[in-house]
Amino acid sequence: MKSRKASKKTAIRLPRKDASYEQLANFFDRYDSVDLEAAGIMEPNPDHQELERLLKEYWTQPNSMQLNIRVPASAKKMIERLAGHKTVEVSTLVRMWVIESMRREALRTIHP
């Protein structure tokens, strides 16, 4: 799926500031934070205490904050169908995905 070319010190060409959504999506399909860190483009945050605290805290808090995102119409339709198959609300399914991704990224950052 994702390459590990950057770990071999392959030069990574960053997208332009005016890159399209498709160009950005292609970039992040090819490289993840491990690749960017290995290429020296980004650095891990040495202060993991805040992430650890937030990771524990989100389990005990109610869903009181709202986050709005824009997606293509076809993505919305696909999310609605996936939610229907799982018999959950669209917002619940997306929240599950976001929380799982946050947990995974936080753990990778805390315990590389």
C-alpha cells in the first residue's frame, strides 16, 4: 500500500502550496509520517505527555464539539451506504473512523 522509499533517503518532493485536492491525496497515498520523518521533512514531537493525556481523556468526554468537513458528493454517498450497511448514523461511522485514526496516530507518535 504505502511505500517506504523515504526510509532509503529518497528525495521527497512536497506538493506546491496551490496543489489540488487530488495532488494532495496522491502525495499522502504515497507517503506517511514515517516517510516524511525519515526524509527529514518533519520531526516527531518529543513531548508525548500531552498526547497521552488527550488519548485517555477523550474516552470520558461527551461528543459536544462539532467539526465540519467538505468531501466530494461521491464520498458522501459512499459513507452513507457504508453507514447503512453497518446500521449506524453517518456521523457515528465517521466519528468512529476519526477516533480510531487518532488513536493509531497518537500511539505511533508516543511509541514509535
